[in-house]
Amino acid sequence: MSTGGQHILVYPFPTAGHIIPFIDLTHRLLNRGLTVTILVTPKNLHLLDPLRTRHASSSLRHMLLPDPDPSTTPDLLARMRCLRELHYPALLQWFQSLTSPPVAIFSDFFLGWTQSLASELGVRRVVFSPSGSFNYALNISLCLEPLRMDPQDVNQTVSFPKLPNSPKYSLYQINPLFRSYKDGDPDMEFYRRNWSENLESWGIVFNTFSDLESIYIDHLKKEIMGHNRVWAVGPVMMPSENNGLDATNRGGSSTVAFNELTAWLDSREENSVVYVCFGSRIVLTRKQMDELAAALEESGVNFVWRVSSDDGVIPERFEDRVAGKGFFIRGWAPQVAILQHRSVGVFLTHCGWNSTLEGISAGVVMLTWPMGADQFTNMKLLVDQLGVGIRVGESSQNIPESSTLARLLVESVDGCRTERARAKMLMEAALNAVKGGSSDKDLDLLVKAVNELKPETTSNGM
């Protein structure tokens, strides 16, 4: 471990799916000698526990900032606005009170306003993207060239010929805030400004790796940012020479005894188990639950199903009928540890970026059922470009019939599809990237660039 590095401020967007990969990145930056102050809200403080046990207080500090009032922040935009109002003045005062303040602010892509803060303070801002570079490039494209379409016709096709591979989407697959531009719409203008401020940043760090998204990383460097301060350092959760954080408690404690779960998995054959999880924020409808449960029962496959307490009701007596075949987790699940178990060979996923990378890093076949946000883009990457995913559904627009899904479940575990071999190859590429490969090299370049910063520098050049 190197020492004597610069001091940086790390500011995650305060939801688990954004904080957790940022903590993984912070762990690696600390291991390369940087000093870090990380911002956190009280309700998310526990997420720092694994990091705080691994690093000395002299190199890792945290600062508590207030949580937004949930009664006044019902959606993403309200939360983004509230964070600016709550935290900008406090951070400005904190920076100005220090004799040796951080030389850079590393902040989430939903915190575009920190670019203005960084400019006011005369420090650099580095964007951290918890999504992939494909999705980032898409958002920038939508920011620069807004769509002017009928938002009611959700099945019309949207083309992006300026992006690599010229992707096409149905309108329902596009973020609702970008579906149709309306002059003067304050929500749309606020969201577009957030992405414009990201464009003004000194650099961007992606939780991805070159073999996964090289064409989009190169596109961002050459066509969008106009410089090479675009670093792909992922998968940040993957074991490396620096001994990654414990996969069993990443993000929280499991709601089942871990030894009970591993004993169940140990008793199954290699690649025979399907892991079913739609992330921490997706709520399945009754129709989606019914078709999924029926497919799992009809297929006869072994499965671990992480069920949200907010999901539709599991069909009556379903758990009894699949006893011995199904293992149910209600609440937080140790997803990384589950996916990396030898018996798990398939992941039925909503295609959130964390889940996408965790599935890739485990070498499992992915059955894709995106619900929103960046998930349709991630599905295109997995299925159409990488060939490691099998398309099974799309939100509520295309709920798979149970018999079709059951057939795909059986095919995916018996190894008759080509996706399994591709998944294993991509897993090796991910591992190589963080063990001396492209991601390790990019991380070294990032730390070198930060260590060369001068606190008084205010321009956007090196």
C-alpha cells in the first residue's frame, strides 16, 4: 500500500445501490494511499461499517449530512433538488473552514450540482458513474439532443445513430424524463442540467472494464469529453490483489443465516441453481409474481428467490409445493456470495448495473427482465452485444408466459445454450481486468492524476 496521497471528498448519492459500489471504489482508492472523507446520511451510516473496520481513521473519515425528508421527496428529482439545498451550504462552509481541504470532489452522477460547488471552491470534480458507459453515453446524447415525440405512443422506435452500434429503443424503454422534450418544463430542464454539469467535470470514473464496454469508453473520450480522463476501474466489487471487502456482508446483513444458505447451496450440483432477484427497489405486480412462481414450479429447477416485502403475494401454498427445490430470502440477500457459489449457474435479473456486473463477475447465464432506468440498456448489452443473456421479459409491457419462462429456465441450467461458455469467458476477462489488467492500470492512472493536482488550480485543464 502506498501512502502520502492527496485528500479527496467522496459523495455518493444516498441510496444503497449507489453507495455500495462507491464504497468498493473508495476501498481501492484508500489501498492506493489516498486520504478520503466520505459523506453519508444517518440512515446509511451502517453501510460504511465494512470500510471503517478495514482502514485507519487517519486515512478514512466520514461526515454526516442530514437525510432529505421522505415526506417532501417522493421521487428522484425531488430528492436531487433537496440534496442540493441541504448539502451545498454545509459543504461550502466545511471546505472553507479547512486549512488543507480536499483537492477533488468525487461525486455520483445524480449530483451534477457538485460541479458548481467544485468550481466555486477551486477544486476538481470527478463523476462516479454507478451505471455503465453505454448508459452514460445514452443519457448525454438525450441531454444534448432532446427527443420531441408523442409520449403516449410508447411503442414508437427511437434511434441513436451517433452512438456505437446505433442502438434502437421502443419509447417505453427510455427514461420518462427524456421521452418528450417540453420547452420550459422545470423537471426536464433540471434533469438535463444535471447531465450538462456532468459534462463539465474534470473526469469520469466508471464501474466497468475495457473488455466489456471499450467502444463506449472510447466514444466518451473522443466524441463527448474530448480528453482521456475517463477511467474504467471495475468491477469494483471483484476480489483483487488488495483483498476486496467481505462479500457476505456487502451492503448489509443477510436476513437468513449465511451458514443455512450455504449448506443448502452446497447440497446442489454445480450450475444447477437459479438465483432470482429484482434488486432492492423493484416491486413486482401480482401478475408478474404469478407467472414467475408458476414458471419456477413447472420447470422443477432449484432456485433461490429473494422476495421483497413489497412484492405481490406469492401464490397460496406455492412454497409448500416447491419445498426442497426453492430457498426463499425475504429482505437483504448476500447477492455476491450467492452468485459466486459453484452451484449457482443462472441469474434471473432486472439488469440493474450492480447486478449486471455481479452476474458477469460470477460467470453465470443471465435471464433478463428489465423494469426501468438503465436496465433496458444493460439488457441490450448482455443479450445483443455480449451474448451472455437471454431475454425473458420487459417490465409490464412484456410479462413472460409461465410455460415459456419455464422452458428457458430448464435450458439455462442444463447447459444446452451457448451463453454459458460466453459467460465463463467474460468472467475471466473481468477477473483479469482487476488483477493487473486494464482496470488496475486505469485505477493507477486515476490515482496518479489526483496526486498531481494542485489545490489552487481552478481551470479544467491538467
